[in-house]
Amino acid sequence: MPEQKFIEVSKSFFVDADFKDAFGKSGLTSIAAVFAFDAGRNLIKENLSGYRTRLQFELGSGPTTLFLKRYNKAPITVQLGNWLTARRRISCGLWDCESARKLAQAGINTPKTISYGEQWGTFFEKRSFCITEKIPAAESLERKLPCCFNGPATAQTLKERRDFIARSAAFVKKFHKTGYRHRDLYFSHIFYSKSGRFYLIDFSRAFKPVVFAERYRIKDIAQLHYSAPAKYFSKTDRLRFYLGYTGREKLSGKDKAFIGKVNSRAERMARHDNKHGRGAPFAGQSD
């Protein structure tokens, strides 16, 4: 596969060379144009910070579905936190793109970045953005699980479910082996394609921790456990996932301690959501 080439079409505004003409026809030729752009579907999210906006739009005659993330006047505390984590000054938009690129180089499927840009003040970031291409023929696990999870279980569908769990465990294991921690590893951020490939999205919080890597690993696994709906995943299924993730055939004392911490974190998350009238997806799983 040829290496992706980006063109700087205006100051600090970069576009994939294959999309340069389409962006030009749509008037997306500068950072100002990107932040004024509203010809798409606003992806409103309940817990989305005020300085962040998300937009889905179509481009070209195909058309190609793209997702735009904009960061406008990110709080200084957020910026400083990113710089400390990255160990250098970096914009919110570029952080997202770079994490996706590095993970893709490590063999983790991520959305393709189409455009990015940043605008700086005297020292701090004013605004930045990242545009990615929709993952072809794929849905998030939160929205849609493979067909084998539909209807009554049969010998064939049970075999397919166990295969899916094993492959999802291998995918998360491979991701964690890169040294990265996602910090938002819910079913909504793992996509599964019709061809049977897993993808990871949304890297605004992903990083490689220098310290406390194990704490963030627990957090990632707890988020997965929490967001796996009890309707489809039993306690036995979750154990299968963990054994596949660790590559072991039975639990050690260390494993049991790890699982205890995962369960405790998930329970805390459930109590928080219950207070706000939201149910916990994992609650009530069967044996």
C-alpha cells in the first residue's frame, strides 16, 4: 500500500493528496473555513465538553463519509495535561491524529485520517481539528454485534460467539502490547466490520503512560466489562475473554486480584450512572 501523502493547502492546514480537489470544491481550504463549516450532521453527545464539536458530512461524488472533530479554545488545563502526557507541546487535533497513526503502524486498525490542522496563539493552542474517513462496512459493538448473537443459541452460533470473544480478546491484547492505554475503551469505540476486522476509534485520551500503566490497563478492561451488555455476555463469556486476553488456561492469584479490581471499578461506574438515571449494561449477567 502506497504511503499516504498530505499537502499543506494553507497555513497549518493539511489534506490527504487524494482529497485535495474535493476539499477545494467544498470550500474547505483553511482552518477558518473548517470552523465555519456546518454542512453536515451535528453529532451531539451528552458528555461532550463545550470546546469540542463533532460533525458527520459527505464529500465528493462517491460520496465519502467523513467525521470532523473540532477543538476550539481548549482549556489551558487540558492543553497542559496533553503536553505533559506527550512530553512536548501538541494541539488536541494533532494528538488524536498522531495516536491513530502510531497505532496503525503497530498493526491496530484505526480510521484513516484525511485532514488536520492547528492554529496557535502566542503560546497556547487557539483551535485545531482532525477529519477521518468512515470505517467501511463497520459498526460499533455498542450499536451492532455479529449475527451469531441474534436469536436463540445453537451449537453453531455458540461456536461463532466464542470465536468472536477470542478474537476480540486478541485484539485488545495486541492494542495493550503497544504500550498504549485508551482510557475510553467502551463498546462504542470498538468497531467490527463485515469482513470480521476489529477497529479502534477516538484517541483524544489515548496515551502511553510512563507510570501507572497497570492502573490504566485495569481502567480499560473495566470499561470493556462495563459496556458489554449482560443480555449477550455471561460471566463465563467474560472469563473466556480474560483468559484469551492473558493467554492463560486458568486463573492465577494475580489474575484474580486483577479481576477483583476490574469488578470494583465497574461497580463504581454503575453507582455513578445509577445516580444519574442510567442503567449499567453489564449488570445482571448470567453464569
